[in-house]
Amino acid sequence: MVGFLLCKEPTLLSDRDKLMALMQISEPGEQPIQQEKKFAIGIDLGTTHSLVATIKDGEVFVMPDENSNLLMPSIVHYGKNNIVVGQKAKEALIDDPDNTVISVKRLMGRGVKEIAQVAKQIPYQVSSHDGMVSIRTQQGEVSPIEVSAEILKALRKQAENVFLQTVDGVVITVPAYFDEAQRQATKDAAKLAGLNVLRLLSEPTAAAVAYGLDKQEKEGIHVVYDLGGGTFDVSILNFTKGVFEVLATGGDSALGGDDMDYVIAEWFLNEARISKALSASDLKLLIQISRQAKETLTEKKNTGITFSGKAANLTRDIFNQLINPLIKTTLIACKKVIRDSGIDLDEIVDVILVGGATRVPLVKEQIKTFFKKMPLSSIDPDQVVAIGAAQQADVLIGNRPGDEMLLLDVIPLSLGLETMGGIVERIIDRNTAIPVSKGQEFTTYQDNQTGMVIHVVQGERELVQDCRSLATFELKGIPAMKAGVARIVVIFQVDADGLLSVSAKELTTGKETQVVIKPSYGLTDEEVETMLRKSYEHAGKDVAARALSEEIVAGKQLLMQLEAAMKEDADALLSEAEISVLQEAMKNLFKTIEEKNRDAIRKAIKALDEASQSYAQRRMDTSMKKALLGKNVQDV
């Protein structure tokens, strides 16, 4: 690969101060033209359930289906001749699990190798298609994007049936940890469903908007604790001067209310002495019964469970013992994200509860104890995210032009590119607020280099081999000139939806190329956490490896430049003895580079530099004489 040498420090091209609110403009003295309100909706596209909301006459409406259900199961059943979504698809889960797709959100923007744990919990079969997940159904192979599109179509139809209007725009919520690929997959699903996406909004930010924290002028730190059916997320938000900013996020994509159902089911099998080797249909039935028991224990102290001719009584105390390890795991994640954000517990103003599993009394009790304050739960935790999304959609569609609220998410992992020696040059650091655009200037490594391969990577490690590759593209048409003379500006832009585009421009000719990053699959929050942990664990080793690589690059460049110079005029400017001394110093540097000893390479570079100083001076003198030849003092 042809690489770069770093020339300048990063330049901040835009930041939150460049974001502007939309305004109505009219002639002085005239009233603004009253425009018809557009129909905008907010969608909470959840792992277990999804729902849709809107703002009508200033009031929030969560829209029901034809059976008056507000929550639609995020399930799609592929029958022989039809596709059904929601409650009807959920009913097919018992009889036809092989063709009933659940938890598709966990598959969005991911490759087969990354869903090993999820694959154990889903009843249908998955395969690989160009590295991406493909789902097998009796109607053929379908992608997670296509499945999500069916859910979004059903939600759009649900909204249009209620208000008899065509949807003009939508805000869809996504987990704060979703990376570029997962966000892009969500946008692609919406496009396939015929929806105009106004913005992808992080779920914790949507929850904060729903509680009107911006209107209450509650400036400061807010925590959003989101325990849904299939995932757990915790986010730290800072609200100041009308701006919501996600400071840090964490969680566990394989932990949720469903896991409470599983531990109840396992307890019952042990209690009733029933074999755990159940068929897929029986297991799903037992899980449903266990979920009903969990919901009953939210209000009552005990409940009965009956399955396969056996019965057992489950008390809330036993239930609390069963789920206590799960809740402790969420609190560990809370500690980590608080540490990452650099805040103290006493700085937290509010804790917002999101997700149906937060109705469980023990969850509320432990959250209150951990954060030392009563959490906010007055808005239905299943609806709060969709409500916030609807409010933001109403603003973005233009129905509330006076609202200047800004909602800033952050980049979960640093973005950068590969430089010579396999070194990562970070362009945008993790936890940078988006949207953002940053540029950095580079130059050529070799003489007469006319092209440059740009390798975009994501991660916190110092070397490319330890980071994730996102894309590779090439800038061609660089003028042939000496190494280090060309000036190439590479610009990274991340939009409000968290989608990345990278451009490269050679400043002399204006030649430019760019790429919108659409990697074949993305990162889960677990992988983000793993990458961060490894970056901490290997910090010392990574710094040493980077330093060694930099010395190797410097040594090779010095050798390359000296070899080119000696071919040009060494015989004319140096004696045989001087040439011999230089060649010996060059051999020593080449040897130390091969041995990959950083200190030895540095010493060898210094020795060669000292040995070549006299030669460099003579070359400069000769060059000056040629330049002054035939000129008088006045010309100079």
C-alpha cells in the first residue's frame, strides 16, 4: 500500500456552533405564512416490540393497531403465500418457528460470524450472503433489512389508517451504540418501507426529550437506564444551553427482560422436574407462560405456573433471587459508563427508566439505591422513546419552527486511516459529538508518487492490524514530484445520523475523490466494549509497537533518499573512502531495521545522519552555485 507522512495537526472544519435552526422568513411587518401541518411520526423500532407515535394539535398520540394494541411485536412470519407482522406473526411463533423471524434488530448490519450468541436464541436458520446475515424462510432468503422493512411498513400503515394521511417524514430511534453499518441498515430498511427518514435519533436522547427535560431547563447530567426485552443500554446525557449531548454509552446487547423469562422457565423445569430437552414449540410456549408470570409479579406477591400437566407457585421473593444477578450485571455496566464519562454520582440530576423490564419492582429498588435518587417513570417506559421521537419529528418536519433544540450523539469508536508502517492516524476521536467534520493534511512517501491508497479504519489501537477496516479507496492524478512536496487533505465527515463519508483532495491540481462508508456489517456494543478494553489492556504494548513502526518508517525513508542522492552525484562529490563510510552506515541501519530493535534503529539513524551531513552540505553548495550561475548581485 502507498501511504502518507503526516504534515499538519487536525483542523476542525465544523462543530455544534455551526448547527442552525430552521426559521420562517417574511417581509417586515407581515405575518408569516401559515403552512399546513405535515404528518410526521416517530418510530421506536425495538428488539421485542415496536410502536409509532405522532403529535396532533400539540398533543402526543401513540397510535394503536386495528385491535387497539399500542405495542406491536417486532415479529414477521413468512407463510407460504403471505407475510404477516406483529400479533398475528407472534401467534405463528408456536406453530411455525422456522419461518417466524424475531429479534431481527440484533442482526441489523452484522455478519454471520458476529451473531454466534444470538443464533442460539432464535428459532429460524441463518446463513451467510457476501459476509452478511441472510435468513432462511419458505419464501426464500431474506435479509434483516427486508424483515425490518416489513415491520416499518406495518407501522406506517397503522399510522396512516388512524389519521387517514400519508406520512411525510419519520424519526426512527436506534441504540446510542449503533455504528455506521447498523445505522445505514436501519435507513435502508426505512427507504424500502417507503419512509422519508428525517433523522435517526438515539433512544436515550428520545427518552430525555419525552420527559421535556429541555423545556424544564434542567441543565446538567441525566442518566437513561434502558432495559428492554432483548437489550440493556445505559447512557449519560448532558443538557446545557438547549443542547442534548450523549457523553458516554454502554450496556449489554444480550441482556434484557427476555432473560428474566428464561430464568423463570429454567426454575420451573427444575421445580417441576421436567426434562429440559423441549421441542422448539414447547420451549416458546413455556417462555410465554414465564413472561406472563413475570408481568403478574410486577403487581402481585405470588403467581402460579402451569405447563405440561405440572404446576408450581412462584413468589416475588424467589423471582427477585432469580433475577438479582441480571440486575447486578446492569449496574456494573452503569459503573463503567459513569467512569467513561468522567462524572461523579452526585452530579446526576435525573435517572430516566426506559423499557418494559424496568416495571419490575426490584429493578426500580436497585436503581434507586445505586443512584441515590428516585428514578423518573411517570411516562410508560414502553412508550417513552417513541414519544420523544414523535416530538423531534414534529420539529424536523417544520411544524414547530421556533424550537431550536439540538440533539447531539457521539461516535462510539475513533475513526482514522492507515499511514506508512501500518500505523493508525486518528482523525476523529471516540465520544466526539456529531455531526462533525475534521480534516488532516498528508503528503507522499516516495518520489514521483502519483496515487495514494486511503484505508479507513475504526478502533482505539495504535496499529491497523488491531483495528477494524471500514473501507479502502484511491486518489489518483497526484503530480509527479519529490516525496513530501505534495499536499493531500483528507476530510472525515460524520452526519447527524452517525454515517461517515471520507474525501481526499490534492491541493495543487484539485483532484478529489470520496467514499461514503457502508461496511458490509457493523459492530455490536459488546464488540465496542471489547475493543475499548483491549485498547486499555494493550496501551503500553501498542505505544511501543507504534514507536517501533515509526522508527522503521523513518529509517527506510532516510535510506531511500540517500540511495537516490548517491546515484545522482556521489562520484562527483565524495571520495571512495567517504562513499565506503556512508555505505557501511547504511548497511548497519538496514540490519537494525531487519532486527526490529527500536533503540538500535534510532542510534543507526543518528549515525547515518551524522555520517551524511558533510555530503548533504556539499550537495546544497553545488545546488546554490548552479542557481547563482550567470547572475549578478542585483538579480539575487
